[in-house]
Amino acid sequence: MEPPVAAYPTCVPTLEWLVDGLLYRDTVAVIFGPSGTAKSLVAQDMGQCVATDFAWQGRAVHQGKVRYDVAEGTSGIRRRHEAWREHHVCGPSPLCGTHNPTLITLSYY
């Protein structure tokens, strides 16, 4: 037997923002688009901002650990990471990157 509809709001967790107004914590999201439209750059920038507690594109973030899995060529990832840190004038970022040919995730944990 299903609970009455009025019971649902109490058993559904309240959503909290990871990136204010854009991305909720503990949910799944996808960045998609044609090749060459900076999807990886956006994901890496967002992850770095969450990892270092920098606002992302003017939006507040909830700081946390980030894992960025690279599912494509890794040749520019290290340079992009270092350029981001230099631009934001910060020390080492807790963003950890891995190469996995079948998966891209931006995980908050």
C-alpha cells in the first residue's frame, strides 16, 4: 500500500545546491553538446571551484572533494589545471584527476 500523497514531502530529502541555482548536491547531471564546445573545460572549471570554494561564474558553491574522471585525451588536462590555479592565484587544488576511457563524472563527496 502506498502512503498518502501528503506523506511524500516528509520522506523526500531537501535538495541543497552544490553550485547555486545550477547543480544540486547528491544528484546526477550531464554536460552535453557538440564536439569542441568546451564541455570538458566547463566541467573541470566547475570541479576546481567546488574543490577550492571559489564561486563558479558568479554562483556560490558548496565546497567539497571532487573527482574528475577523464574519458578523452589527457594531454591538456595538467596544463589546464595549472593554468586554472595560476589564474585564481591559489595553491594546490584538492581536485584529483583520473583517466578512465569509459566514464566522466564530477562527483561531490
